[in-house]
Amino acid sequence: MNLVTNPAYRWYEAAHWMLTPARVATQGMKVIFENPGNPLTGTAYGRTIAAACALFETTTRRYDKPAFRLATTRVDGQRAGVSERVVWDRPFGRVIAFDREIGRPEPQPKPPFGQVIAFDRALHRAKPQPKLLLVAPMSGHFATLLRGTVEAFLPSHQVFITDWADARMVPLSQGRFDLDDYIDYLISMFRALGPDLHVLAVCQGSVPVMAAIAAMEADNDPLTPRSMTLIAGPIDTRHSPTAVNRLAEKHGIAWFRRHCIAKVPPAYPGSRRDVYPGFMQLSGFMAMNIDRHLTAHCKMFEHLVDGDGDAAEKHRDFYDEYLAVMDLTAEFYLQTVEQVFLRHDLAKGEMIHRGTRVDLRAIRRCAIMVVEGEKDDITGIGQTRAALELTPNLPPEKKLYHLQKGVGHYGVFNGSRFRAEIVPRIAHFILKQQMSSSSESSLDPSRLTASLR
């Protein structure tokens, strides 16, 4: 692939480097005006200066990959400790399992020297529940964007999540990663976590998940997932096109090759790799709702001046996640733009994976649930629902559609309405498929024989 890369990444890195002296000075100023020994600390003037410094720090610093920070959950009314474990690993992605241990004590402050805190060490694993793999979108943000999604399903499911790698951190020696590789990764994950796996894909992940499952169904693979839940995914962007869809159609793939691809600077392991930088994706998302983001930062400034630390902390928590971005390989990004947003290959039955056409009519066993948001300005209503129309050989009783009122793109997989209204419906859908598969398995002599070995 011959690409003409632009210098945006170099300018971005240079801007951060040039801001370093100002950041150091601002941090020093903030310390001075938050020092209890300063008579101006606590005054309106002092709080204003400290708030301005904090706002400058928030808007100019680098945001590293966040942690999930999920220490506990509740399973069957009992508190359970949560730990992370990598169960599948490749250069461009891995799968993290969230293990739950009932009886594990909550994290406690370190006791004073010599003092012993006793607790019950007789821990036991949570009883088996449906296995659910969350396929995080590879669209610029880290998998931790789905922290709330993971947290919502932990009490009732064995939760796994795809943790995609930041392309700038993957050396060139590890090779390419394109849309075909993404689908291969998913198939390998499904097989590693199967049988009786359920998959939930958010946004971008919906297209490759559907393609991977169609390929497994065509091969009659016994480890094909039992169900897939597609949330706000661009299955067919010809329905209710949004600003994102119109932008792609307006410019065409040549424009994206010329303006959106840059080389990773020398400071990173992936130096010289062609990527779509995460900061470009973030800039585009923020530009779509710039008034909302400006208002949020103004409110944060006001909260800091007024001494409302809780409200300011909520703002920081959101933007610590939202402003942490990752790079995508150029080949994956450009193929996604061209095949999903410009040519609509999957919806037209023209998508090719490793030389074989992806046939959605092959999906006959894997149940499908679709969730869309009424106010979604990224994935319009009907784009994900198309998955139900494109699978004519899947029985109607294995299909379910839910339109969530009053939520946008983010609210359809996170937030209070997601927890209260969407999660129970997905959980019921998964349980129904789980019970159905269990009944089928009990009648399958080969599976019964295998279980007795």
C-alpha cells in the first residue's frame, strides 16, 4: 500500500514538547495557590488561579491508557473480589478475563507496622454463569471505555473483553494488521473461549464480529458463539446516515489516505509504522459536539472555584477516559472506511475475507440481538437493525430488536439507562439462548458422550 503520510504526528509531538515549560510553571503555580500556608489559598482569587491551572493541566497533558479499576462486584447478593487475567494474547490484541472470587475482602489501607488484620482466606470461585465476550471497538479509544459495560455484566456473567493494542506501541517487526487479521483474531478468540460463548460487540466491532460468525457458521464450526448482541454498529450505513457517514461519502478513500495517515515518530516502539493517529479521531469526535465539551470544561472551572470537588472529580473521571486515545494501523483504518462506510460490502453481500465471500445467509444457529439509541448521532437508527434483515435463514425466534429511548451513542452501552433498561434485556436474551443450547446439548449424543469422558 503506497501511502503519502502527512506531518500531523510530528507537529502534535512538537506541540506537546513546546508546552512542557508552560506545564511545569502552571503546576508550580497550582501548588502555591493550594498550599495552606498561602494566605490567598481559600480566597476567591486563590481558588480562581488554582482552577485555571487545573484546567490548563487537564486540557494539555498526555493521557495514558487507563486501568479498569474494578475491584469488587456482587454475585448472588454476596460481595466478590474481581481480578484480571490475560487468557489470549497476540501482538495486536489480547483477551482479559475478569475473575470473581466470593469472600475476597475489599482492599484495605495498609495497617500500621506490627498490626495484623485477620480475614477469612477460604475464598471460592463464583458459580458458573454464561460466558460473555465484550468486543470493544477499535476506533481510537481503549477498551476501558467499556468499563461501565463490564461492571454492569459482572454480577451475572463470566465477562471477557478484547483489549486491542495501540498501534504505535507495536514494532514493525510484528507485521501488518488489517480487517482480515481482525476477523481472524475474533475467530481464534471465539474458539479459545468456546463452547457456549456469547458475544457482545459495540459500534465498530459489530461488522467484523458478524463476518467472523458468518464464516464459522459456513464451516459448521461447533465453537460458533451461541448469540451475538450488536450495539450501535454500522452494519449498513445507508440507513439514516449521520455526519460521520456523510463525511466519508463526501471525501472518498483517496482523501483519507492523503490526510489521515501519519508515521509513528521515533520515540515509540512502533516507529515508522503507518497509522491513523488517535488524536485525529478524538479531534473529529470533539468537533462534532464542541459546544458540549466547552460547556463541560467551563462548568468544571466553576466547580473548582466554588470548591465543589465531587462534581469536578466526575468531570475528570470522564475526560481521563475520553481523552486517552490509541492509534490504528493504516491498513485496518482505510479498509474499514472503504468497505464499511463507502462500499457497504457486508450489507451488499460483497465482503471478502481471505479470498472467500462472507455470506450472512450462512448464519442459522447464532441468535442475534440488536440495540440502537434513539438519539445516536454516530450510528443512525436502522444501521444495526439491518443485521436482522440480512440473516434470512436465522429463525425469527432467535432475533430480537431493542430501540432505547432518550440515549445517544455513548448512553447505549454505558450510563444509568443502559444499566436499568438495556442490561436486563440483554441478560434475559443471553439466558434464553443459554437454556436453549443446554436443551439441545442434552439431546446431542456426541456432546453427552464427550461430557462423560
